[in-house]
Amino acid sequence: MLSFLKPIFKLQFLFVILAVIVGVYYQEILAWHKNFIFTTEAEIPINYESDKQIAETLFTKAELAKYNGENGAPLYLALLGDVFDVTKGLKHYGPGCSYNFFIGRDASVSFITGEFENFVEDEADDVVVLKLNDLLGLENWKNFYHKDYAYVGKLIGRFYDNSGALTSYHHKFLALLDQAKQEKIESDRSRVSYPDCNIQWNAETSQTRVWCTNSSGGKERDWAGYPRKLFELGRDTFRCACVHQDKLDATDVMIKSYDNCEPLATECFYKVD
């Protein structure tokens, strides 16, 4: 009569036995489960971006010169000792093109001077002879190449030694670069108080006109100011600045009046010999 209950009792008995086994061997089962999961995950290949290593090569000048685009060779150039592959810019750097002068060498100075005809090896990468402001321009060029082209290594010589470490010359360059950055900060601050003048050159008279308005120098204000020669630290030239009447006798900067120009004139004319 109760025979239909026998399978149920058998199933309950099996559950009881299983629960006892799990209770006795719980730690062993848990350890096996963890090991199975981690082993399985380890077998799945995962590529992390941070694990990618950038191949870096040390080039001698002779080795770098071989990367000139001839016979299927790629196009390499060096800037401040860093070597870049510019092959994708073939229309700019290939033989006969505008910037082919830079290929296979470090001609950092020419990025500033625009001298693309004569290559003097001992002078071509001697950048510390340039003006401080020019060093900022070189850094901008270097950032451009790091962004748009592939960095492939270092050039042994003025900037890097045989082991790829920075040379004393390189450290000197970096110190001057820091100085240039500080001077730019000061110059930018100066332009807030002493905005640039408007400037116009007349080809017929060979005269330059400088004048001040309420928006000259791109600085909107409620005063126009008076044109003055302003000499900034580290510069051997001056810029035309619009000076507020209250600051005509300022001592925080060196300012001079233009020759043959009235002290309170809002425009002046001068001729460059």
C-alpha cells in the first residue's frame, strides 16, 4: 500500500548521505573548486596594454644614416637625440621632398633656423646656442613627433651616451628649457598688465606704426594705454607694449619711450635701419 513512498525515502536517504560527505570534505571540495576556476582562467590568453614593451634601439650616426628610404629602407630622423620613424610621411620626407634634409641625421637646429641647405655635423644638433624661446619651439616639435610618428630609439652622441643615458649636455639643455618655460610664464603674466600694441608696417615709407586701443594685444580693457618699448628678462630685443598712465614710471619692467614720439601719444612711428 505504501510502496509508492519507497523511491521518496531512497531519495531522501541519498540527500542525507550527500550532506554528510559535503560536511566532512567541505574544505577539500572548496579548494578544488577554486583551483579549477583559476586554472581555467589562466588558460585564457589576456593581453594587457601595460604589458606591451616599446622596442628601443641605440643608433650610432653611421647606423642612423642608413635609414634614408633607399633600397626599401625606412625613413628615420632624430630630434634632440630621439629617433623617429617618419616613413608614413613619405611625401614630406622622401627623396626630393621638403623635409628630406632631416632624414638619417639629427639636424635639430634647422627646425628653428630653417637652414635646409648646408649640414655642418658639429653644429647641426648644438641647440644650447639658440635663444631660450627657441628651445620651447624645439620641445613643441619633439612633442609633435612623439604624437604623430613612431619613436624607435636614441641617437648616441650629444644627447645620449653609449648606454642610452642622458649626457651632461642633455641635462644642460633641460635646465635651459626649464628656464625658458619660467620666462614664458613671466612673459604671459607681463602681457596681462602690459598688453601688446597694434603693429603695422608701411612698405612705401619703410616705417612701422605702433598704436594702442582698448583691445590691442587681444586684451579687452577700459583703457588704451601708450606705446612703449618693453624689454623682458632674457631677451635682447623689445616688444611694443601698451602702458597704462599709472604705470609709465613702473620699475617692475624696463620700458622706454619711442624716439620722436610724444610721451602721451597713442601712436608712434619708427624706422628700422
